[in-house]
Amino acid sequence: MQLRPIVFTAIVCFAAGLWVASFAGFREFLPGLLNGTVVTVQITLGGAALAVVAALVAAMGKMYGVGPLRWIAVAYIETFRGTSALVQLFWLFFVLPHFGVSLDPVPVAILALGLNVGAYGAEVVRGAVNAVPRGQWEATVALNMSRVLALRRIILPQAFVAMIPPWGNLFIELMKATSLVALISVSDLTFRARQMNDITFRTIEIFTIVLVIYLAISIIITVAMRTLERYAARGQGRGRRA
Amino acid sequence: MTSNDTPAEDMPMVRFDGVTKRYGPLTVLDELQLDIARNEKVAIIGPSGSGKTTVLRMLMTLERIDEGVIWVDGEPLTHMHRNGALAPADTAHLRRVRGKIGMVFQHFNLFPHMTALGNCIEAPRRVLGLSAAEAEARAVELLDMVGLGDKVQHYPAQLSGGQQQRVAIARALAMRPKVMLFDEVTSALDPELVGEVLQVIRTLGSEHDLTMLMVTHQMGFAKEFADRVCFFYAGKIAEQNTPDAIFGDPQNERTKQFLRAVLDAV
Amino acid sequence: MIWDWGYTFEILPVLAKASIVTIEATLLGFVLAAVLGLVFAILRMSDNPYIGIPTAGIVEFIRSTPLLIQIFFIYFVFPEFGVTLNALTAGVIALGLHYGTYCSEVYRAGIEGVPRGQWEAATALNLSPYDTFKDIIIPQAIPPVVPALGNYLVALFKETPLLSAIAVLELMQTAKILGSQTFRYTEPITLVGLFFLVMSLVSAAAIRALERHLDRRYAR
């Protein structure tokens, strides 16, 4: 990639950043928006943790589960992948109280988004485990290891590295989906933006800042994932030399 | 075979008793009868598709058998004694008996996320229950024996193919098996690396009490090393004899054809 | 569980009408995304880096930020320039832009999958870039990536409920209105969820069938 166009684009971005920062309202809007950002980040982190756990459990259930366990895993994955995140969010928000479960909006949001991304994550886990070469499984049989031991010490550690890039994408999707919680009146970044817009109608300024904040979070996620991948793959070359 | 679990001295180490394997309509192994004596070194040769690799894989329980019984060290492997008769083995029995068998693969199958040492101590620690110190001492000794004492902390990606295969041999030996299986272990190596692996196998054969079963294309090595050579064709043993007899004076027409084709290519 | 079947049958016709709006938004949005995606992809592959790199930046920017914000942005920003858009139009534009960036990645993968030799043959025959693209590259680039495009169509379909935020009378908005009228949210939202689930399973099967059909024709 040539240097000059990159520098050019970088200069344009920087200038745009300065222009955005010079918005009269920048100092006015920022504190409120940052409060909203905190909520957005909280939901993203909580949802991510739940998604990883749900994905692992569902993937193991689908691949190695017996009878009803397998059915539950498949049903979970198909339902949450096949319906819309917003529908799931609304359903949990409006319908759960009827079942006697009374939760604050933020936990409901973490639950809905975590389960949603977890369903997609289960397929990522499954794909990564299936991509571990068959020879690795055979070596564990030759060494008389049990299936659980083989999964725990040999297969999953190798699948882990392959999983990181797709999970990075899923975490970014999760972050984007947190904007939906504004529609159940959670005071996240999007909600604050809507609020301020309804009052001041300074749409361009507000939403530009908001978009830049979301972009910044997604860049942080991408960088974190790349670092994790480099750390996890240390020592392992990719491919074989004969 | 009497329903008796204590091995007698004259019983074969491995016995294939009427073993058949099918893939759909295709019969890969047809009522195989094969006895392998204690400490015998047997080479299996034959064209591809003759079923030779399947023999090893079934013994290592990587494939199920459709008919017949496999016996290891006086005990049934694929079946177990129940109420005086033979029933298909459950997982516990299978794991107990297959602990006597080790295997080295054509593509090494080393664990890429562990060092050479790590590869060799994993199963002894987790399956045999050895302490960290014991497992490590054993692993270092074996890696030394295969000539990689100075590379114990290297990852597979940092080793040549020949070195990786030698680690694989050490890893299999660390479980102290009674039977070692070698599945075309030099076929994936660059020619100049084949010798170092064959040398390790040679040493193993002469210095250790091991029953060895190897599928190989290295005819010269088979001739010098094996006690017996089995030529497989279309799922059956077409001919088996001492190496001198097989290579020097083959009786079966197919054996002659195969040897001609192989030795021509050399 | 309290489920009122009478109420359910009462609201079915209303929801059925709303589903038409949902499908309308989906199809219009996807057509726009498919076209914009191609534009983005071609611009991004431009030989001129002053076009290519900024395009890449814009595509990344749109992909990495929430669709909901983009919907608000378009709905509220256009009036400031004197153009008043109705909610459905604003929503379709936002969907088209957002999913256009996803489609552009798919097109790029498809175009890069066309063997180099094809480009070289076109040059040797002195074909113009326009003709090369139109007659040689695109016809070979598209079929392998149709399943991926299909997946994005389904994903777009599942995001149409976001349009409820700007009061487009699609399924989600209608369900919310029904719920707020009668305080019975369970039935409407569950029905909407089931509708999406069924449509999604059906289209997943259709895409798999399409994939198998294409694999047979274009077996690589």
C-alpha cells in the first residue's frame, strides 16, 4: 500500500476530527454522550462474556451431547440465529415479567444480546473444532486418552486460535447491537444521542460524534483481538514443513 | 481360544481372527487371519487399497471391525468376556486393552501447541498418572534416545520432518506399549530425512522388547529389518514369508507384479 | 402461561398486512445494497489509490457502526438539507448503505476469486475495462458468492424491525402498537418472532439448495 494516499486519508480524518471537536456543542454534548458510552461498554462486556459461555456450552452440546441435551442445544442455536435481535430483546423485555421474572432493563439487554451472539458463536466454535486436523484426534486415540481429556488438552486449545478472528467480528456485531437497547429506554450512547437530538436538533454534530465513538470502540476490539491472536499462536507455525 | 485372561508364553501377541471390514459395498479386509508373535517384526506391503493401513487402524481402534475378533496379549481387544461369551467391548475395556498398543502416523500428528517435551509428557501424566518429575525424566530419556536431547524445548513448527517423526516415536514409546504400529512413517518425508527415522526404528528393534508391525514402501529396510513380510492384495494376505523368500523368490503372481512395479520405480 | 387464542386470531390479519411492509423494506433495501455494494467494490479496487483508500475508509466506517444510528442519521439529517423523507424511504436508504458495505466485501471476494488469467486474456484481446468487467469478470465472480449474498438478504430481513424506531409500520412497530393498545404484548411479539423464525429457516434451506445447485454447475 502506497504511503501517500494513506497519509492523505489520515490527514483528512484528523482534520475532520478537529472540525468535529470544534463543534460549538462538542463540550456541551460530550459528558452526556460519555455517560452513555459507559453503559454501552458495560452491556458489550457483559454480553460478550455470556456469549462465550453460551457458545461453548451449546457447541459441546450439539457436537457431543446425548439425546435431549443435543436437541436443546440445536433448538437454542436455531431459534436465536433465526430470529431478529430486536425481537428477542423485546420478547424478553415484555414477556419475561409474565413468567414472574422481573429484571432491570440492563440485565435483560445483556441476556438477550449475549444469547443472540452466543448462538452465532456456537457455530464458530463448532467450525473451529471441526477444523482441527483429524490426525490430532487419532494421535489422542493412539496415546489412549479419553475424549474429554483430548478435547480439553489437545483439541480445544488448537481450535482456540482459529476462533479468534470470527469472534472478533461477533464482538463488533454485539457492540453494534447494543444500540438496540435505546429502544427499551436504556440510557446508552444511542439513547443519549436521541435524547439530545430531540431537544437541540443538532443532528449532524451529535450523530457524527456518536458514530466516531462507536468506530473507536470497534477499533479497540479489533486491536485487542489481533493481540490475543498473536499471543495465543506463539510457537505454533501455521502449516507443516516436511 | 479359551475364555482365560492370563497370557501364556506360546500365545501370539496379536491375533486377527476372521476379521472383516467393509465400507458400504466395498470389502476392504476379507476374513483376515493373522498371528503376530511376541517381539516379532512384521512388515506389511502391498498396493494402495489392499487394506494394509486398515489392519493397523483397526488394531489401534481407529476403525471398527464388522466381523471377527482381534486379540492382544491373550485378551480380546474389540470384544469382552461377558457371561462366558464374547460381547462387543465397552469403552472402559477398550481403553484398558488399547493401552498396550502405540502408533506412529504418516503425518506425525504432533500437538503443535506443545514443545517436543510437552508432547511426550502429556499422555504419561494425564493417562498413566505419572508425576511431573517422572514423566519428564522418561520423556527426556526417550528424546535423547531418538537423538533429539538438545531440542526438547522446540515446538514442532521449528523441527524438520525427520525430527518431528522421531519425536512422534518417542511420544508413542513414553506410554510403554507392548506393540508398536508404524503407518508409512517415512512416506511424508523428504528422501534425505528418511534414513534418520529408519535408524531409530532399527535401534528400537534391536534394543527393546517390542512387537512391531509396520506398513511400509521401504523395501530395502523391510528386507533387512523384518522377521516376516506380508503381501496384501485386495483385502487378503496373498503371500507371507521371510523377507529373503518374498523378495528373492516370490511365489504368487500378484506379488511378483507388485515387486516388479515397485523395484522398477526405485 | 397466559395465552389468549382469541386475541391471537384477532391480530393475525393486522400482522399479515404489516408483514407486507416488512417484505417491501427488505426487498427494496436489498436491491439498493446489491447495487451500492457493486459500486463500492469497484471503487475500492480502483487503480487510483486516492479513490481506493478513502472508499475503503468509508466502507469500514459504515460497517463498524450501528445500523440504528445510521437510520436516525439519515432520517433526521436529510430534512436539514431541505429534503423530507418519509420513514420507509429513510429506512430503505440506511439498510441499503449498511448492507451495501457487506455486499461489497462479498463482491470483492468473488472478483478476487476470478483467476488472473481471465484478466490477462481480456487485455490480450484488447477489451475495454468496462467490457472486461461486464462480460468476463462479473459473470464469473457472482455465481460462487450468491449464497453469501443470500445470507445477507436474510440478515437484512431480520434487521427490518429496527425501522420501528422511526415508526415505520412494519411488523415490530405494529406489534408494539397492538401491545400498547391492549397491554397484551406476549401474543404479538411471539407471533412476530415465529414469523421471522419460519422465514429464516425456509430461506436457510433455500440458500443451501441454491448452494448445492451452484456447486454442481460451477464445480471447482
